[in-house]
Amino acid sequence: ACPVEADYYSFVCRYDIQATADASLLDAYNYVPGRQCMYKIKTQQFLNRCLPDMSALTGLEDATTVAATVNVTLPTWASYSTTQDGGKAALQTFLADLYELRGYVFGFGIGVALGMAFNYLMLLRVPFLLWSIIWGGIFALLTVFVLSAYLLYVLADKWSTDGVHGDTETRVVRVFSYIFMAISGLYICLILVLRKRIGLAIGVIKEAAKAMDAMHAIVALPVIQAAGLVAF
């Protein structure tokens, strides 16, 4: 179980030295710098892991005080936060966590993702929904460019008369407003040139959605291809 309170006289250690650490406070604190033992701090459980529920720096300071009573000096916070092994320990921890949570990864990565994907494919068949999504995204990006140009231009005018900002700062902001104006103009031209291609792409996506909805087994094709590559 995860510790619910800090206890600097109790330790969580590697299984082969747990008994030694339990028997001797001196040995336990000597194991801490080598990351073989860890004094208990307040934690909360999340996805089968104990996550700190207090400041790690505060825990280190309190543990250092207790360790000093048995003439052990713990490393500083800087040495704990510096990786000495080129990231190997972090990679091993990540892989261990991935294996521990394989059920969640498989469940969400396969089951939930596929369910959401097929529901999304069904929604794409709703009239004008796909059209709204595609063109909505295109015009949303255009709105960002236009608003950026406008706000920067207004800000430049404000800075030119506030007596606080210099000419260089005002000029830089105004130049950026012109850049965004140019980007907005070029983006509008790009939309006009590609409008027919965008409409064609929307139609292709609709037909692909119909095919995927009619042949659910097609999602297994990449898995079959990967299995074939491994087998041969």
C-alpha cells in the first residue's frame, strides 16, 4: 500500500535488502544515495503507482535531519535531480510502467480508440458535418492570422503614443503585424486556388468512411501486414 504519511524511520527498498534496512536505520540511510532504498513520504495511489503528495524537497530536508542522527549525509537536491546514467534508468522505468499498465494501454489503444473511430466514421456521414469540420478549421486558422495582424497593428499604434515603449519596439511590433497581414493574404489566395481540391478531398473522405463502415475487418490489415513481415 502507498504511504499516507511521511515516516523517515521506515523505508521501501529493493526486495533483497528490505530486511537489512528494516533492522538498521544506519544501513537504510546508507542505501538511499544509491537509490536502493527510499524513506517513506506522503503519497497517493494512481494507476498502481504511489505519487508524491508533498514537496519532495521538504521530504529530503526532513530526511537529512534524521539521517544526521546516525552520521549519514544525504546527497543534495541537485545531485538527485541530475541523471548520471544517460537516461537509462528513466527508460527502464518507462518500460516497466508500460508493462505494468499494459491492460490500460491495450484497452484504450485498441478497444476505446476503435470504438471512437467507428463512431466518428458514422458521424462523418451526417450531411454537411464533414464540410463544416474541414472548412471550419480552414477559416479558424484564417481568423487567427487576421486577428493577430489586427491586434499587433493596434498594439503598435498604442505603443507609439504611450511614451513608455521606444521606436524600435514599436517598429518591430508593426513589422510583425505586416507579416501577419501578408500571411493572411497569401492564405486567402491559397484557399481560393485549392477550393476545388478541398471539395474533392472531402468527397474522398466521405467515400472512405463508407468503405470503412461497411468493412470493419479492414482495420486488421496493418496487423496482418506486420505479422507477415515478422514471419518472413
